[in-house]
Amino acid sequence: MCSTIIKFEHQKIVMSIFNNTQIAFAEKTSAQLEKAKWMFTAIQYPNLTNLGIGALNFTIKNNFPFVEGIVKSTLFEQFCGGETREQSRKVVDKMFTHHVGSIFDYAIEGKEEEEAFDLTCKEIKENIKFAIGNPAIPFVVFKPTGFGRLDLYAEVTAGKELTNSEKEEWQRIRNRYEEVCKMAYENKVILMVDAEETWMQGAVDDLVNEMMEKYNQEKAYIWNTIQMYRKGRIEYLEADLERAQSKNYFLGYKFVRGAYMEKERERAQEMGYPDPIQPTKEATDSNYNAAIDFVLKNIDKVSAFFGTHNERSTELAIDKMKSLGLSHDDERLHFGQLYGMSDNITYWLGENKYNACKYLPYGPVKDVVPYLTRRAQENTSVAGQTGRELGLLKKELERRRKGN
């Protein structure tokens, strides 16, 4: 979720509707919980984590024997569904018995070849086919940089004059968006486009808005992603809504806090432009909660996926749904967390028949390593996130030992 849905979120385990570990870990064996506890214990030490990531990247790059197997039985098992979509079906089916849907995330990052972009586009089309009429797969998602180079998105965002070859390259990106959006619309599948760095996001927003205007005339089939750690996002949403109302189409959004804070601030400082990120965690939380208000006030026109590991924001959305008399499974409102994290939130939501989902990454182990190392680094850098996971794991293991 984005890769993108845990930044800025940290909480201690307090009295909460989300503290039922028996519900959270119903599908996990004690051996799996012990392994997860070991892993999160290691992740909470930044120096150890960074050293391990450096060694992992080196050994994977140089094809060291046995390393791939170690990764597969640890980080990969915790945070990924399988190496292929088909292998992940067992996880999908198991989660859906708990009213928890899956969002396949083709977690291949860092590729910049046209062949890789075409392959990703083909993979997203296969995910759309798999989602047709399948309630266990409520969304399909793709990353913009899965369809084209980040630097080219950045040039378009900055309004730079493209060379002829760049214009052709940009047209190929546009064609990929058009192909998957048209296919999703024709098959009544909801397609979400992830958000990435701010300096390339303007071009993505423009493309997605084009697709929403074209394909969201009946309902929201094409959804954008809004990073609420950014400044000015509420104003952006208001402008989006005004345009959608004037042109009579529906809006769909995935809301996240954001995942590139350090990179964003470093670049802003280096290049001498204003920091685009909210100054504090509290400001980000307030901004995210304002987005919840925006959606619920405009629910006739706006659908939302609240991608968050933050319990207070989740409870706020639930309370607002209740105050409006909306059903738990209103098709316009969904909640989601990353696979391998915050099961206490996801499975409580599923138990109570809210539209709960897990972002379920998949891909060959070697190719997914960049995603896995980013997961580990984000858990390390978010104070309290790893501690919360550990506390819940220990609580459930203790409950099982006592036979409660």
C-alpha cells in the first residue's frame, strides 16, 4: 500500500477496538508468529537493518547461493503472497474466508527498459482478467513507474519541451494507461493508480484525471492516489471535485499518508524549492483526517480507499460512516493495509463486514528485493510501528500459551 501507507504512523498499543489478537492472527500458526516476532525484533534496530540490507542487495546482485532461499523464508514470506499471481491464490482464498479482499501488487521496482514496461502492462491486464467477477479481488493497482521512466514523468510535470524520441516514449506511456483503463472499465473492474515522488506526480495526476473523466461517467472505475503528507492536497481535492461536478463524472481515490518523506525533503533542500511535505506527523494526521471528512461530505460523488495503519484515522472513518447511516459494506468505502502488517486492523474490519483489503505484493524473489528492503527500512524509520507489531505478536503468543 503502497508501499506508500505506513509513513508517519506510530502508536503504542492502547485500549482500542483493534486489540483483539485472536481475530488478528487466526490464520497464523504459533511458529509463524514466532518467526514474525524474530523478524520485527531485528528490524527495530536501524544500524542492523541497514547493514543487513546492504549485504542482501550485494549477495542478490552477485547471485550468492542459498541467499534467495533465506529471503524467501523470511522477509518474502512475511510481506509477499508468492512469486506469481497463481501462487498467491492460496493466500487470497484464505484471507477471503475472513471477509478480507486482496489487491495484487506486482512489486517489481527499478526497471527502466521499454520491454519491462510492456511486461508490467501485460501483467496488469492479467490481473484485471483475474479480478473480473471475483469479489476476493476488489481492486487492481499499478505504479506509474511500472509504465514509464520516472525522469520522463518529471520532465512532463515540469513542462519541459520533449525531444521527438521522448514524445514517442511519452505516447507509449499514455497508450499503456489507456489500454488498462479501457479494459478495466469494460470489465467493471476498479483500477487504482499509485502515487510516487512529487516531482513526477503532476503528469500522473493529469493522465489519471483524463481517464477518470473518460471512464467514470457511470461510477468510479479509475481511481487516483492522494498522499496526505503533502501540502495543498485538500485544495487539490476540492478542485478535482469542482471539475468532476461540472463535467458530470465520479471520483475515486486511494488515500495514503506517504512514503518518500526523507527523499522529498532532501531534494527540496538541494534544489532550493519549498518543502512539499507537512512539517510534523500531527499535521499529516490532521490532513489525512480532513480527507476523510472531504469524502464523507461528498460521498454521492467520491469513493475512497483509506489505506492506513493508523488506528485513530480508521476509527474516525468508521464513526463518520455510522453518523451518516452508511452500511459497513457500502461499495464506495474501503479500508486497506499492507500484507504482513497491522492484521489487528484488517481482520477486525473483516470480522465486522467492512470492506477490508490487503495489499498483496508478488513477484520473483530476486526482483522483489527492492520492495522488501523498502518495507524493512520504512518499519525501521517509523518510530513505534515495529514496536506495535511486536507487542501484538507477543500478546497473541502469550494468549496461546495460557490456552485462552
